[in-house]
Amino acid sequence: MKATMLYGPRDVRFEEREDPKIIQPTDAIIRISATCVCGSDLWPYRGINPITQPTPMGHEYCGIVEEVGSAVKTVKPGQFVIGSFFASDNTCPHCQAGYQTSCQHKEFISAAQAPIMRVPLVDGTLVATPDVPSGDFIPSLLAVSDVLGTGWFAAAAANVKPGKTVAVVGDGAVGLLGILSAKQMGAERIIAMSRHASRQKLAREFGATDIVTERGNEGVERIKELTKGIGVDSMLECVGTQQSMMQAIHSTRPGGYVGYVGVPHGVELNDEELFFTHVHLHGGPAPVRRFLPKLIDLVLNGKINPGRVFDLTLPLAQVAEGYRAMDERRAIKTLLRP
Amino acid sequence: MKATMLYGPRDVRFEEREDPKIIQPTDAIIRISATCVCGSDLWPYRGINPITQPTPMGHEYCGIVEEVGSAVKTVKPGQFVIGSFFASDNTCPHCQAGYQTSCQHKEFISAAQAPIMRVPLVDGTLVATPDVPSGDFIPSLLAVSDVLGTGWFAAAAANVKPGKTVAVVGDGAVGLLGILSAKQMGAERIIAMSRHASRQKLAREFGATDIVTERGNEGVERIKELTKGIGVDSMLECVGTQQSMMQAIHSTRPGGYVGYVGVPHGVELNDEELFFTHVHLHGGPAPVRRFLPKLIDLVLNGKINPGRVFDLTLPLAQVAEGYRAMDERRAIKTLLRP
């Protein structure tokens, strides 16, 4: 098969690789229905995370089970499945507590930007749909695999509840789906921080009630103005830079909640500054597995349409263009079809 | 009257000062029954927080109301009252949310190491007991004013619940009363991190089930050993140094809670490191006012005896020796009687 490899900054190649095979009895082989490029793929693509050797790419996936190892009990060939970007056993104490991305046996998923992939720890990682869904559902089910699951975790970590005032820093796919998540959780007011017309439009479609275009201290001031000087109850931080993190913390009311899911890059928190803000802080790599059954259900029942974040669809062979379009912010998120 | 002033590092003076008077109609004048030296007073005493001018000291107090301003409604002369180290209106949105130490009109209390003091915003700050309590209760009621309220907030911020495994970093008065608080909240196992025999003894008396003497990474390893490699559910950080904070974060299970109340001094959190720990972080200056009614009730009903942390009692005139004893760790906490 041909699959996606990153050789170095902005050097994505679609090239011949060996077909994946069952290695452990808990593995499965999946024929990918759709995969995509993640915002976090852009960190190594831009050279911010160094690439030391050619690296297979992709960790968002859904598709049809082709083969399962001898120990697999919960899925079988022919089923349509969705998994998270970390394989997990879903039985260890951390999984039982709902933190499958801290599983004692976790394995990071890679090589999903391919027609076929191997998934480890299948029984703890994959969730099958009741039937093979129609093609219309594929983009939204693929979104569940990472970006929706991550936006949902941001909203959960930020303690979004009915009637609350919420803000979202970051207008990438995760931030936009954080808005959708906050709306589903009953937020009354959702302030999207965005300065891009197309993203503002999608933010409103997903449930944003206000748009703030200012950033940094000006963004904080604007949020304070919109909330009678109080700050928001819940803040979703979906970027991961020093500026975005401080903007999130200082826009939140004392006793409010900051859920942060943007993988931090070079962010240092001054603990004394944090101390006097009185905010709750929680986040990390989203334990998407915790939310998969619920989110799949919401998609299949037509309650949400998170696949709207894919504004570019390409054949998998054009994956390099998919990265370029996101890097240059011509696309919010690129869906790839094998 | 004579009262306590800090002139510079280790330069505490008990000297003539003007008697405090009602300034605002919301003020009261209190005749102090007992006051004390706070662990946080040692920061300026040691010169770590610089002193730029002679500063009146003390923010923990209980006593008898002598006089109230014309707008005061909830207390009257002759009543015994307890307040927190921040005056608050207890009506603004932050107070209503339970964060009175972030009150929009907060004023830091000072000059409580004196026979008489002025308290502002009385209706939002002071709580009166049903009757004037007997002298036996004074140390415990004084402890409610700050150290117990702060230890209680650490436990609340760390989400201590019945059956949970808790650890406490810091064996000062706040840490010790964090143990008492966790016990009251139903914790099943309470690990005290302490290497001082007399403090270990009090920790056990307050409810500690295990003692860990190691610090830093070794302390983290020891906690992991005691919890089957998982980490604790709830961690109370009651020191405020880089080492204590990292010890707290890394001893906590993914999805667990760190409540931090040690005023941070030079602590920088690497956000990426924090991200992958999956802990909840919450803390700040304890909103003691939120807990006053409940804690006063526990004391007066004989359920708790937090006054046990005072292991040195001196006449107020010997306040300088009270500071020295705590600085040299000869005393856990010094009670001062005018």
C-alpha cells in the first residue's frame, strides 16, 4: 500500500509501505473509510516538534474491520469502528477513572493516514456502530475520533453546565467543536474568539452567541465588558500558546473553570499569578474513549453534525496538499479519502 | 495602645500606636481575645517579601465587638465575632460564588496583632457566635479565622470525598489542619508528608493514617508505592515552593485533584508537563468566609479541636519571640494574648 510519511519540515510523502499486519492477539486491522490531518500534525510539519526520522502520520480514523487477533472479543470483521488517538486497555485504574489517554498500557496511534492500519488493544480502544453507517455520516463519525472528542473534553473539563456563560479561545476545528459541545451541554451564552469570517460563520452555526476578535489583554478586556466585569464561568483553551493560555485564565471569573486541550508549546505558568485568579484548571490529552459511545449516538441520531469542520476533501494520495492547505489556513480541516 | 509592627527582616517591634477608630459606617472596632502569627507572616519576616516601610502586622483574630459604624446591621457591641484575613462585602458576584477573597471590594486585614483592631465591611466579614464562648474555645475559634479555613479550602479544592485517598504536602499549621479537614470530609486514607516527630504526632491525632518522610522525587515514589502505583485521589499543597508543588502534582493520579493554598513563591509550572499529568488544579487565597459558619459550629459542638496547632502561647507584648520561635521551627504556631 501507499501511506503518509513525514520526512521533515513541510516534507510530506505518500509512498510505498508494507501492509500492516496483526502483531499482538489484541490487535485488529482496519480498512480506513476516511482519515484526516490534525492541527497537532502541523507542529512537526512546521518543524516546531523536531522530526528525527521518517515518521508515519495520522491518528484519526474510522473504517471497516478486516481482521482481528485471536484475543479480540468486542469487534469482528465487517463492523464499522471508530477509535481514539491513544489505544487503551479501558480496564486499568486510570481508564476506569475515565482517563484512557493516561492508560497504564497506552499506545499512541500513528499511521492512520493510510488505506489500512493496525490498531492495538482493540477491546479497550474501538467502538463499533450498530450497523455500517451510510456514507453521509462518515465525516461526522471521523470527527468524533479526535476533534469532537477533544472539544467535548475541553467543555467537560471547563465544567460547562446549563445556563452558563462560556468562551472559547481558538477557532480551529477543536475550538469550533468545543462550541458545539458547550451548546449540547446547555450553555446559555457562548463567546467565540475568532477573527476569520468563515470560522466565525461556522462558530455561529455551532451555537456561538457572541464573537470577540481581539486577542491578548484586549481580548480579556472585551470578555470582561461582555460579562459585566465578572468574566466567564467556563473557558475552553484550544490553542496551547502562552498568549492563549493567559487570555483564557484572565477571562475566567474567580471560581470559574478553564478546560485546556491545546497541546502546550513553551507555556510557563506563573503560579503566583494563577493563585490569585482563583480559577480551576484541568485538561490534557482528551480521553476520547470515555465519550465515544455518547458522541457516536449523537451523530447517528442526527443531533449534531461535527463533520461540518471539514471544509476540504481530498483523495488520500493528495495528502501533502491537505497539510499545505491547513498550514496556510486555506482550510480548517482536511478530510482524506483512501 | 501598643501593637505589632514589622520594620524589616527579623525586626518585629511592639510599640505605641494610635487606637483604631471607626472610619467608614460599615466598620467595627473589636477588642481582641486572641491573635497569632501566620506562616505567611514569615515571608516578610525573613525578608523574602520586601518591607518598604514599617508595617502593622496580623490578620487572624477573634474577639468582642466594642463599637460598630452606623451602617452595620448584623453584629452589635458585646458579641463575640470571628472574621477572615480579607474583608469582603459578601454580596458581589464573586462572593456569591463563594470566592470572598476575590470580592470586588476586598480589603486585606492587617494590624490584628494588637489589643484592639478595626474591621471594615463588617456585615460581609464577621460572623458572631450565638453566645460569648468560654475561654477554652478561644484557640480553636481563632484557628478558624485562617489556618483551619485555609486547610479546609485546600481539602475542598482537592475534592476530598468519603473513601478517598488523600495526601498533604506541608506539616505547618495549615497542612496539619488540612489533615483534620480531610478526615472530617470522610477521607479513608490520609498520607502526611512530614519529617518532624512532634508534627507527625499531631498529624496522626488529626487523622493521618500514613507518614511519608521523603521529599521531592523520592516523596513522589513513596506515595506511588503506597497507592499501588496509581497516585492519590486528592492532594493538598500547603507550602508554595517549586519542589512542594511538583511533588503534589506528580503524586496525584490522572484525573485526581490538587488543592493548593501555600502562597506560591517563585513557582513556575511547565504547562506541557502539567498537561500530561491530567490533574485538576485549584486553589488560591482561601475564601474562609464561605466556611466560617460551618467551622464555628464544628468547634462549638466539640467535633474538632483545631486549636491544638498552637504549641506556644505568649503575652502579646512578647510577639517578637513568637515570630522567632516559628522562624526557628521551635513552634508550629504561636498564639498571642493581649
